[in-house]
Amino acid sequence: MHISKLYFTLHCLFLYKCNEFRQNNKQANYNTLKKMETTEAKTVVNELRVWMDAIPAGDVRTIKRQIIERCKSQDHIFRNWKSGITRVPILERTIINQLSQEYNGTNVFKLEEDGNTTET
């Protein structure tokens, strides 16, 4: 009889520690998710992607080709710019702004008068 009480006590203690571990792990996962959400909220919206998504589907291919030709770039570099993996260089920003002015009269990137972009 004494052994069964000891076993029961150890079993309860084990379950308590397991539940405590699970709660701590859940809290750690929750904190990690919260940090990821705040980091994503702080990132700057990729202007090129927003502008390209606003273009009608029939014109996307021609605009993409024009950007690649005028910037003397390659397709994979353009995809990196659009996905936000790499930043669009300042010279290419002015070229893309000129193209967007010709296409729909808007600017994709905010440029200052001296030619530099505003970093937000």
C-alpha cells in the first residue's frame, strides 16, 4: 500500500511538471509569435510590389520587360526587388519612376529633389 501512494505522488508530480513545462513552452511560443508580428508591422511596405500588383494583368509582362531593359538588369534581380529580398538601387528607382509616370502618371518611389530617396 505504501508503494502505491509513493507511485501516485511521483506520478502526480511528474504530471504537474509536464503541465508546467507545456505552459512555459506555450508562453515562449506566444512571445515569439508576438515578436514576429511586431517585426512585420515595422517593415516598410515594398512600393514596387504594391505598384506592380495594381497594374492590370495584361500589362504586367510588358511593364516588367521595360523595367528590366531600361535598368539593364536581369529577371532574377527584378524578382528580388519585387519580393523585397534586395533593395532597389537609387538609379533604378528613378528609372522605374519615369516608367510609372509614362504608364499611369504616378510615382512608385518617393524621391527628394537632389535625387536621393527618402529612407522610411
